[in-house]
Amino acid sequence: MNVFTEFRRAVMAAVHTLSEQGVLAGELPLSAIAVEPPRDPSHGDLATNVAMVLGKPAKMAPRALAEAIKPLLEAHPAVTAVEIAGPGFINLRLNPEHWQGQIATILKTGAAYGDSDLGQGRPVNVEYVSANPTGPMHVGHCRGAVFGDALAALLQKAGFQVCREYYINDAGAQVDVLARSAHLRYREALGETISIPEGLYPGDYLVPLGQALAAQYGDTYKTAPEGEWLALFRKEATAAMMAMVRDDLAALNIHHAVFTSEKALHDSGAVQGAFDRLKQRGLIYTGVLEPPKGKPPEDYEARPQELFKASEFGDDTDRPLKKSDGSWTYFGADIAYHDDKYRRGFSQMIDVWGADHGGYVKRMKAAVKALSNGEGELDVKLVQMVNLLDGGQPVKMSKRAGTFVTLRDVVDEVGRDVVRFIMLTRKNDAQLDFDFKKVTEQSKDNPVFYVQYAHARICSVLRNAAAEVPGIDTEDGALAQADLGRLSHDSELALIKLLASWPRLVDSAAEAHEPHRVAFYLQEVAAAFHGLWNVGRDDTSVRFLIPEDLALTRARLALLRAVAVVIASGLSVMGVTPVEEMR
């Protein structure tokens, strides 16, 4: 049970009672009522804004309304005190037994603790990574990949039906460049000495592709004109690069359910179809755009173009869908892609993009509004760059790509769990420093180690319990039956309250689409646990294992297992494996 949801229901019951008594009347904004932890813990355990939210529509002074609500909340068996603060905020204090009971709930619920019905099974499409299929993924893609995957897991835990999707940008000029680069490596595999001109891809990752093409086609296309091999080499090279991308993502334990091809959208007529639907609604016209300030974008032409009325849906200006030569702009294809997602049943879409696409957000949101008649919702999460360091010094070169650091280089160097955790230690729109030296050091300044060490320490205590307290049952079911009232130390109660906030954290992070909150929360839990450990080192009465007091030992082991369950639950959202011992 989510404590905050439980007491929001109690607050809503109080509102309902006052409505029946005629104290409250009219249309009341009930959805705005919240129950949260107070900003200052000394003010109590919970705080609600109910009187502040309902006062004006109910034509009552908020403080007077709070006074009317107060006795109804005081009647709750878990409430020990209700205090009105300031203009009408209501603070609640709960009895220790209610908090102690949360430990049994956590142990009985296990890995599902924190699951909620916030999403009510609603479908949501999370599109992330979507790197051009022209080579191995780099460390910038890595951050977007981890962010998107963790966000998808977070939304699943919050009760949404999530589709993980990858958009393959395989219709642009960059794929022609890839094909030409592959042709050079193909000729090289046939024994020709080559030099790679400016503008083609120089990485050694294309060498195996060239060898495979040579083995399959012999010298058939060695001297053939480009028109004979370009389409074939595009297809072969794109397939090979996507196999590499899938392999790189698998190293991070990232697996998409759907891969959608931009080229397939063009070939199927989906781009034309989306364009026609907008035109039928009068949202396409032929016109000439004013030149933008600063550097003109790639799709700007000072001549008549087919324009989408994006400005009617929140964009700064209208946008071209076709170039003067009749070909589609990138935006035209992107509109078709989001139209395809909407027509597949996803009215809620989340796109994870690199920060350099920030100027593209408004037009894409405008397109989704137009295509869905306002029913679709697109949230674009921009992911900032990663500064890759080693002992504070920049790392610039890759073993495979030659010009950048690949995702696989980073994973091979420090491991999947470290990469995934560190990529979530900053908000997505803040730059992130990834220092190879710092992320592998065993200190409290390394958040991966700090959280993993907390879980491993707990596992160690449970193993020691079996040796020091013969016959003790450390299974969750047995520990849930412990006398949890023995957990009365201030540090124990503070830790329990923190664990009880996990379900609320899941909901709030899912609503905000911010999986980094999970990393922050786990660091807070780890700090509270390590703090309790240190208290026990100085005060023997607070140690976890006291063989002469079996009841107290069982209660404290129950607390430790609850901490381990919550840490494991949070790490699962992040895609990180909890460890049982540090090596």
C-alpha cells in the first residue's frame, strides 16, 4: 500500500463527509488535492494542500476549511496529531506502528513493491536511440539508450503498457555515403589498395562488411558503375549496421520490441498518406517562408514549397514538407512516422532525442496535435552530451571507430551495470561527466558502488545471521511475522519512512518522465542504511545481530531485507543487477 495514496483517500473521505454535511458545495477541483511529505520533516510525516485547493471554490477561508477537516483526520486510527500550518496546510503525524507495519508489507509484496495502477494499462510508445545506421553507437547514444530504457521500465512499473521502439533513419543521404564507404571496403577485400576520401566513413568497423560482400558477390561489382550496386550495397550495409547496433544495445541489455524503417514508410506510401490527410483538413498550402534569422536550416528554400500550418498548433512558423524538386523533407517523413504510431493506437508518445535536436521539438509536437485532432500527446526528452574522462582527462579516440568513443568501448571497460547507473545520475537535460577512474573506485563518492555496497552489506549480514543465530529463519515470509514494534530507534524509523516513500517516488517519476529520480532515491536509501550501520558500530544496542535478543534481531533483519527489496526494485527499473557481495 502506498502510504500517501492511503491518506489521500482519507482526505478525500473527509471532503466527501463535509460535502454530505453541506459544508462544501459546488464544483471542486478534487484532482489537485495532494498528500506529500512536508518540506521540513519536523512538521510531521505527511502534509496535504486540501484546504488551500478547495478553499476558494468552496467560498471558505482555507484555514477555516482546514479546521473543519482536522477532526475528521484525527479520527483515523493511525493519526496521532493533526496540525494546521500557515494559511491552511494540514500536517499529519502517524503512530510508529503504522510505519513499522510497512516493513511487513514490503516483505510480503517483494519485487512488486512500488508497482502501481497509475497508468491503468494505457499504451505508451517510447522511442529511443534511433541512431543513423551508419556505424557503431557512440557514448552519446549510450546515454539516450539507457535513459529511454529506464523510462520504459519505470512506466511499466507504474502500470502503463509500454512499447519500446527504434526508428531506423535509413532513407537519407547518409545511407548512400555508407554504401559508398562499404563499396570501398569491398574493393579492399578483393585486394585493391584504397584510400578513403573526405566525406566517407573511415572506421575499421566496415572492414568485416567489405569482406562479407566480397565473399558473397566476388568481383561482380568491383568496377561496375555506381548505379548497378548502390541500392544493393545500401540494403546490405544497413542490415549489417543494424545488426551491430542491436549487438551494442544487447551489451547494455536493451532490446526494442519494434524497429520501424523510414525507407519502408516512404515505400509504403505512408508519407504521402499523412500529407494527404493534412491537406484534406486544409493544413497544407503552397507558400514561401521568410528567411529565418541566423543560419538557415537545411530545409529552407526561398521559393514556393508545400508548407504545413505548424504555427496553428504552437510552432513558431509554418514548416516545409516538400522541397521544390518534389522530394520530401525530413520533417515530412517524421510526420508520417508519428502518424503511424498514433494510428497503431499510441495516443501517448515519448521521443528521446539528442540535445542538438532541440529546435525540432515544437514542430513535431505541432504535427502530433494536428494529426490526432488534439488527442495525441508527444513528450520529447532531450538528452545532453556525455563528457568522457579518465582521471579528469578527456578521452577522444575509439578502438573501433577511430574518431569517437563507442558505446561498446565504454561497456567493455567498466561493465554494463556501471554504465547504466552512471548515465542516470544526472537529469537528462544536464551534461554528464563519465570518468572511468571515478566510476570504478570503491568509495562513497561513487554512487554505483555506494548503492551496490548497501545491498551487498545486507546480504552479508543475513549470511552472518545464519552462523551467529542458529535456527533463525531469514526468509521474507518469516521475517514479515517479526515483532516490528521493536524497531523504535529514530534512525530505524527514519529509514522505514524512506522505504515507504518508494511507491510514491515511482508514481511521481513516471508522471514526470524522469527516471533519474530513481538513482537519486537509491543513493538516499543507501546513505540512510550506511548511516544506521555506523550508528550500530558506536552503539552496540543498535547492531543488527544481537543473539541474546532473538525478537529484536528478527525485527532488524526484517528491516534490512526490506531495504534490500527496495534497492533491488529500484535497480531493476534502472536495469542494474543488485550484487550479493563486492569483489
